[in-house]
Amino acid sequence: MIRRNTNQSQIVYKSIEFMGHTTSERLIEYINSNYENISLATIYRNLSKLLEEGQIKKLRLGQEEIYETVKEKHYHFKCAKCGMIYDISPSMVNLPSFEEIDGNEVTGTDLMFVGICKKCKKIS
Ligand SMILES: [Zn+2]
Ligand SMILES: [Zn+2]
């Protein structure tokens, strides 16, 4: 029983890692076409387990809730055309770091750039 749960949470983690950024809907489709069918309830249970353990995180990008594995600090770029989300390392954008804004202590950023990605630019 314990072994089975471990494997399922591994499958969920590995799938998110492979996909980079994913909504729960796309994650479920991916898992069901690449592994044996795992029930929705099981996937959601493992998602919250992995969140609790700090192995993955959930971000809100526009209207969507996106899951990704926990990596180094980064920002996001979302393509308005294909919807692809890219990780942007802080060294690529060289933003000033704030410790305080208008009297509020800053503990992090959840920044998203939007535009047309390099792949879509090539096609058009
Ligand atoms: Zn694109
Ligand atoms: Zn990311």
C-alpha cells in the first residue's frame, strides 16, 4: 500500500517535471495516456501531497493554475499565441531587487512577461 502510493506520487512528480509547466487537466491527460489509468482523486491527492512536501508549486498565471516542480528562483514568459510558458532566469532580465516597496516588505516576485515566443515568431 505504501509502496503503491510512493510510485503514484513519483509518476505525478515525473510527469510535471517532464511537462515543465502544466495545468491539472493537461497533467491528467498526460498521465492517463502514458501510464495506466490513475483516478482523478488519486492525482489530486498526490498533487496536494507534493505541494505540502514542497516538491512542486502551484502558480496562478492569468486565468490558469499551473503546476511546476520546485526549481531555482525564476520568472515566467507566456506566449500569447501558443500558450507555451518559458522559465526566465533572473540573470536574463536584470531587474533591480527591492526589499521594500511603499513600506511593504518584499519577500519574492511572481512575475510574468507576455508576448510572442521565439518559435511563433519564426513561423509567422
Ligand atoms: Zn509561441
Ligand atoms: Zn517555471
